[in-house]
Amino acid sequence: MRSSIYFYPTLKETPQEAQIASHRLMVRTGMITQVTSGIYTWLPLGLRVLKKIEQIVREEQDRAGSLEVLMPTIQPAELWEKSGRYHDYGKEMLRMKDRHEREMLYGPTAEEVITDIFARFIKSYRDLPKRFYNIQWKFRDEIRPRFGVMRGREFLMKDNYSFDLTMEGAKASYQAMLEAYVRTFARMDLTAIPVRASSGAIGGNLSHEFQILADTGESEIFYDETYETLDVTTLTLDRLQTLYAAADELHDPETCPVPQEKLKTARGIEVGHVFYFGTKYSIPLGAFVMDSEGKQIPVEMGSYGIGISRLTAAIIEAHHDEAGIMWPESVAPFKVGLLNMNVKNEACTKLCDDMYQKLLQAGVEVLYDDRDRGAGAKFADMDLIGLPWQIIMGPRSVESKQCELKNRRTGEKVELSLEDAVKKMGS
């Protein structure tokens, strides 16, 4: 993509309303722009990142044996009244009436909708287990939206719902999601700690929230250092129950089972939450199946959420410096930024144009800064945006047929031939 036709309105100054790094940088790089309090338009650069994160989440959900559906944002109140949950959300739930005066709501989550679908179509134990997931925009009318997309009112979420015949089966689904979550976050170069948590309005008696370690995290968490080297294949539910992790408000130094030399503390950002809630929804919404003995029994359920738009901010909180963002390659909007340092030099521009085409042919996602701007502004913008690699070319490259390759994270710079740079970026 050429910068001259792309749209990423970068800002030199930090917006006054932005209190945390991710909010500042998402606005300054032109990833998002506020429409109204807690609601944002995702501009092209931000949308590319959002889609990358969404795809990683989707791949790991598919790998865990889940089936994707797309449920509506607007839901009928009667489903929530059946579950007894319609008033639990209080003013966070955005309520409305349609033209026929029927009570409707903008869904903050979708347990009722998916359970109703299950109840209408699945009748036998032979069709279990089932796991359905949905990637959809949700709305919660936060009393005080802040921190950009970290605590917005409208957000993109992956919500997965499992249906099993027995509690043992439900625990197997829970286990599958634990593993999927750790793989998901690892692919984004994030360390995620599953912390015991309250189920809140979702309900249930088994719940963990995934906290991403970041210096600018919202809360302090205490955890067993074993988590930092834990192999995902060893993260069984039983093992998880023996490993200690707690947020600051739940941590009691007097009763903490972890020896002081093994107890670690860090700042954390919640990006995912998993729940097991048994028959809380299946009984009131009629999600029963016939078992092998011909008896009608309610299915055991769980739900598993990942805040996809929130993850965008969490990744920035974990990966930035004073100059800007440092994207992991897996979620970067482009892998490499190509900088033409003198667009008025015809030979230089021709060489850069040729390099751009070769990178595209090699399957490399590249942002080509072909704008007529000074070197300082180009370098500042590219560091701010935080693409993993920068290829810098100027009039000297015409003679040498070489370019400078910069690693954004380490700052290391090397001289490479143009052919070797293309090979390295295409690998």
C-alpha cells in the first residue's frame, strides 16, 4: 500500500483525553477516531490490526473443535426474561423498543440466543458435545468510558458456548478453551496468566480471567513463577487449580500458598474470561437432550470470551516505547515499511517503486512511504506506527543497489543488497 493513497492521519501531539499509552498511540497513529464517548470508528490502519487479531482467534477456536456462527447484535428481551437475567445488567444494558413496542436490547453477550438455538435444533446426546463461537460487536453502556478501546462502550468480542452431557464433558470443553487461549495469546507475543475470578452476571462456579502482563496494566496480580515457563500441553484444569494466581484485591499474603521466593507480581490487563455455569441457562431456556436411557436431561454449559478490540490496546500496552508502537509480526498492520528518502530523485523513486513491486510479488505486506516529506517526519511516522521492519532507500541506493534494513524492536540496522532484503522479508 502506498502512503500517498492510504489514510493514517498521524498526530505529533498527544491528545489530552488519552490517559494510557495504548489510547495515546492508537489516536496518534490514526488507528481510531472517537465518534462519541466510548464509541470509535476504526480507520484503515487499526482495522487491519483488528482483523489480524480476529483471524488468530478464529484459527485457534477452529483448532479446538468449535463451530463459528454469527448472532445478531439486537436481541429480544423475552429471551433474557426467560433466563431471569434481564435486570441483572442494570443500566449497562442498552434497552429499546421496536416499532411494535416490543422490548429489545443491544446484546452485551449472547448466552440466551445460543441456548435458544441449541434448544430448537439439538435433541439427542448423540449430537454432543457442541461448541459454537461468535465474533460480533457487543455493547455495554459503561458509566464512565475511558482508556480508549480498553474500556469502551462498543467492543468486538469472541464468545464461545459449550454444550455437554455431563460435568466431566463440560470440564473437557473448559480444558480445550484454556489451551486455545494460551495458544492464542502466545501467537500475539503475549504472556497470559489465568487468574481465578468471579463470574459476575454471567453466573457459574468455575471461572478464570486471562491477564496479559504489561507494565501499564490496570491491576496488580500475584502468581506462581511456574506460569512463566508453563507448556500449554501441561495446563490441565486440575493443574490450574493447584497453581496460584490472584488479583490484588483477592491476594492475602497471610494465606498465600506460594513460597515467597516463587511468588511473582506484575501488572495485568484482562483480555479473556472463561466460565462454567452448568445448567443455569439450559433449564430455563429448555436446552434438554435425551440421554442413552431415554431420559430428558439439561445440558451442561460454559462460555468463553476474548475481547478482540481490547486485545489491540493490550498488545500496544505490552509492546511500545517512547517512539511509538512495536507490533509483533503476527498482528502488525504491515510487515515492513519501505521509505523513499528522496521522491524528487527520479532514479531513486524508480528503484523504490521496483522494490515495492518485488516485495508485493514475494507476498510481503508493505507500506510504501512515497510521500514528499522530510526524512525526519518519515522516520518519526514509521517508528510511531511500529511496523516490525523498515527498508530505507535513498539516492545512494541507486549506485550501491543496497538498502538499510532496520528492526523496529531492537533498533538494529544492517546494510543488505536489494535482493537479500526481499528474500529476508519474504521468508
